[in-house]
Amino acid sequence: MRAARPDMAQVIVGDGPSRRSLEKALPRAHFTGFIPPDALARHYASADLFLFPSLSETWGNVVPEAMASGLAVVAFRHAAAAELIESGVGGVTLPIDDAEGFRDTAVALCQLPARYAQMGRAARLRVQACGWPAVADTFLSTLDQAREMPHASARAYGV
């Protein structure tokens, strides 16, 4: 990405077991280490793209947070990314065994600011539908369906 966009700043937010090896592999990247939640919003707001190569996150709140911040997300088709990102619309998802495709996608997308801005707007719209009112409505609808199902089952069996 740096070869394609020399003006790009790489910021790695957070901490984890791979930090030391990443610092060696990416000597010009800025590593923030752990940051408090109130500072996290400033990092999202100052970013252009969000790359999320993790396969260890079970849900990964950072994916919907990045999307809510209007960022296009490049991620593997796994967990939250698989559920939330329509590939090519609000970001790009790749098969979990395609590290080369992940890299190539990030390099290509970082060169298309109008495209990643458009994806970021779509990402924001997508996660707006995931707010608590929508979650509650889905839950209530599921309860209504469950309440109706026993009656349908009983009729199906002549009870």
C-alpha cells in the first residue's frame, strides 16, 4: 500500500500477541497500543480505510464501529464481516484463506479514494439498521413467529 500511496500513514490501533512481529514487518507504521474508548472514535474519524485481517475475533465490534464511522472495510468473510459487509458495497470481504487477495484488494482500494468513500457511505447506512431499535424489532418479530408456530404445527398434525 505504501508503494502505491507514499503519502499514506499506516496506523495500527490496539495491542496483541502479534504486535512485535508487526512492528518489525512494518517499521514505518505507527502503533498506538491500547487506547481508551473515547480516543478510539478519533482514530476512526481520521481514517480513510479500515483493514481487518483478524480471524480470531468471534464478532469483532471494531467492524461495525468502523462501518458506523463511514469507513470501507476490507476483511475476511468471517464473523461480523461476513454478516455485515456486502462485498463490493460497504467494503470487501475475501475468503479466509486468501491472504494474497486481501493484500491486493487493500492496495487496489487505497488508490481509489472516490470508491472507498462511496463504500464508506454504504457501510454507514448498513450498520444504522443494526441499532437497538432494529435489534428489538427483530427480536419481537421472532417471538411473534415462535408464538404462531405451535398453532401451525398443531394444525399440520390434526391436533
